Amino acid sequence: MRETSARLLRLLSVLQSAPVRTGAELAERLGVDTRTVRRDVEKLRSLGYPVEATAGLAGYRLGSGARLPPLLLDDDEAVAVAVGLRTAAGGTVAGIEESSVRALTKLERMLPSRLRHRVSTLRAVTVPLPAGSAPVDAEVLTAVAAACQAHEQLRFDYVAADGSAAVRRTEPHRLLHTGRRWYLVAWDLDRADWRTFRVDRLRPRIPAGPRFTPRDPPSHQVSGAGIAAGGYRYVARITLHAPLAVAADRVAPSVGTLEDGDGDSCTLVAGSNSLDEIALWVALFGFEFEVHEPPELVERVGELAGLLARAGGRSRTASSP
């Protein structure tokens, strides 16, 4: 009986790991014959788990049912879920913090000591940063994700960075999360071009529109590298006098796009609504750099350089005997 129960749990785990498993695959994974697999499937069904037979493939899949079956995770998956729940508990999606804490409490109570140690070690050395923006409504995020998955046109009310409001018609492609904000990458039907939208600034209009055939977006759109340059008042182009690999260790993809140069330098493309913000954080990278555009930033960097040089001169004069 104990062996049969353990095999049922293994069968449930294997069914959870792929959309469809053939009877032969299940038999091989469990070390039994296909007749035993059929009996075990019937036992799972009698326990209330919706194991469905697939047409044409002589296979099985775990369908949706009235209750959630046990979720069987390996060590790495369990740690990943625990860390994800802890992040969500203080994260950028509104309304799921309390649910995340409850789920995390249940999970950590069930973790063996070796895994609790791994999770607590990660927690001890991780310093959470403020989200930096209004959290995204969970229902909005779910609606956008559903439209992306179903390839259905999505209309939404959108407030741009300058405060202007408009209704946008899109073919949604993918959601991107930078750790601070959620973004939607979509084909804008009215502008006939790819656009990136902040999800906390949009409100979907339900129901979704007709289905569409997905397009192939530019690589920088789906990687998230161009997010920092989109939707801002100023877009800067700056040469960093450091090899691309060195600069990439300090410049996150969500900050801007890095382009390779002559081997000893690279180009940073990034955006902001503040010239001072761009100038200061680029200087804090610690690389020699040269600003090419926009002209306003070139001028502002010169002003800040003079201001800092004069401040440094006054400091040296005041400290002289």
C-alpha cells in the first residue's frame, strides 16, 4: 500500500511537469507497465484528480478541477517559489501581499530544514528596495496577460508620462518586469509601430478585441533593454570608456541599452524626464564618458562639471593653512 501511494504521488508529479504524457512515457518514468499506469490513473480519478485522456496520442494530462491537487516540487523549485512569494509579499502587484504571506507561511512550514536554511540565507543577504512606483492592480495584470496569451487585441485607457490621456488599440505581445515596474510590449495599431506601455498607467477595456496573428517584435523590445529609453522626455546617447563586458556589470538592462564600440568603449542609450538624473547616475558608474545627445544634456553636463569644479576649488582653499 505504501509503495502504491508513493507511486501515485510520483505519477501526479510527472503529470504536472508537462502538458501531455503518453502512457509509455509514464510507464518508463515510474518503472512499471502501461497496465499499471492505467490502474493508477483510475485511482487518481477516484480521489478527485481530473486526469484526462488525450485523443490520438494515447496520453494523459492533468486537467483543471474543483480543487487544487498537491503541488510536488523539487528542491530548487521549492526555493524559487519561496523566494518569489517573499518578493511578492512586498512587491509591485497590489492586492496579493496578504495572499503571498499566507502561502509563504504554509510553504516554509513544510520545507525540510536544508531548504529552510537556503531560503533564510537568501533573505538574510537580500536588501529589498522600494518599488518606486504605484503598484499594479492584480486584475489589470491578469487581464493583460490573458490577452497576450490568447493573441486578442487589447484596448485600454492610457495616461502618458506628460499626463495626457488617450485610448490605445494594440496587439499585446508580452509583459516585462524590471523589478520596479511592469511593462506591456505591444504593436500599436493606430501608430503602426511597436510601443512599450507602463501597466500601472493603463486600464483595459473589456471585452478584448478580435484575435490576431502574432508579429515578430524587435529583439530589444522583448529583452526589455529598451524600456529605459521609451516614453521619457529625454533620450541620451553616451559613450562609456569601458569595455562592454565591464559596463554591463554595472548597468542593468532596465537602465538602458549598451552597444559595443571599439572594444575599449561602448555606447549607452537611456532615457529620463530629468537631465540631472541622467548626468548624475552616469557619473556614478565611475567610467570616463562623453555625452553625444540630446544637446540639452551636453549643455547641462558642462554646467554641472563647472559647478562641481568650483565647489572643489573652494573646498581646497578653505582647507589650506
